[in-house]
Amino acid sequence: MMLVDSHCHLNYKGLVEDIEGTISRAINANVGYMLSISTKLSDFSSVLATAEAFSNVACTVGIHPHESDSEPQTNVTSLVELTKHPKVLGIGETGLDFYYDNAPREAQEISFRTHIQASRETQLPIIIHTRNADERTIEIINEEQKIGYFPGLIHCFSAGKKLAKCVVDHGMAISLSGIITFKTAEDIRETIKGIPLEYILLETDAPFLAPVPHRGKTNEPAFVTHTAAKAAEIFNIEPELIAEVTTDNFFKLFSKAKRPL
């Protein structure tokens, strides 16, 4: 049984200080593949270096919506060029965050659409962060998919049925994090029940959002096992099947990835 952590930040404080141990503990927990997510182009070299150092780690390239005003503005050509590295599997994370509003909403939207264009051009999946921005995220996805198809996913899903339907209608995926284990997440669990399994991935968002029973601690890829167990419970299937399906879904979506033998 192999699991994939489809979204973690291995270059972040809490993980980077013990990267060898982090990777080792993940492998011991049957987490056979990890995708380390870029949030700043200014830090991309460190994200890529970790991916290059481990055969079971790959990465993405992009700018988080929080950083869309503070990072030097990028363009489609620059993003596309960086995706040519064999270890770069996707674009992002990008999107909209109207909860913190750490960057002006206009800057977030401009950056989001730039990343979408890069995803459309490369056909590499876009990793979308959305918080308190469901309606605008839906509008942008619908508008941009009409221009031309791009693959992708909503990471760390914590939204409602309307966004879930939009994503599935466009053949995109939904990634579940440790949030689904939280006592307060009953509404999210109810929404998830209506999503076909073929669209589901698993993630940690480590070092954030550690699942129960590790809530409040530094999260790490090994803990995706707890999210997998809760997902199996939500879908009323065996843990082995949730591992098989979500792993297959990951390698189907991120088709550039080299699946471990």
C-alpha cells in the first residue's frame, strides 16, 4: 500500500531542519511520493534542490496568493520555462485568499490568471488555493476554462458543494487535508461524500494543519496516513482502497511524475 502526499512544503521551517528524517519517516509510513509546493519564486531554488536530492520528491513552481504583491511579478513565459525541469510537475500554488487579504485582491487575480495561462500552455496541473473566495474562484475557473482547458486541483479543500461541483464539472481534482479529521469539519465531510472518488487526492499541507491525533503539532508527510484513514471512513471503503485510488489519481493528474517501482 502506497500513499502520496500531494501537497507539502518541505523547504519550510519545521521540516527543512530535519529533511532526511522527514523523508525517512514518510517512507516508513508507506508515503512513497511527495510533492513539495512552491509559494515564492524567490525560494524556488530551495524547493527544487530538495526535489533533486530525493527520488521520491518532486515539486511545483508558482506564487502563493499571499505573496502575489510582494514577489516580483512573473509572467507566463517565465513560469513555463521553469516547468521544463523534469522534477517540476505543476504550477502553483496560486489562487485567491480573501480571508487574510495579505495581498490586494486585484494582484491575486492577476497572478492567478497568469498561472492558469501557464497551466493551459504546458498542460501541467495548477494547484489552487482558495479561502473565503468560492464565488470569485468559480467565476475565474469557468471563464478561463472557456478559453481553453487546463488541468488542476483545489488543494486543502474546505469549501462548499458549489465549488466542488464546478471543479468536478471541469474534470479537475480535489485534495483532502488533515482538516477532514477536525471535529468542526462536519460540513466539509458531508460535501466530500458527494464527490466521486476518481477526483480525490490526499495531502498534508505540512508543516501546517496536522491531522488528529497530531493536531497542534508540526505536520509532516508521514501524517497523511491519518487523513487517508478518515477519507476511507467518509467514503465507507477500506484504507487499502483509498490508498490505491488516490495514488492512482495523483499519477494520472501529475502524469509527468515518475511513479516509484
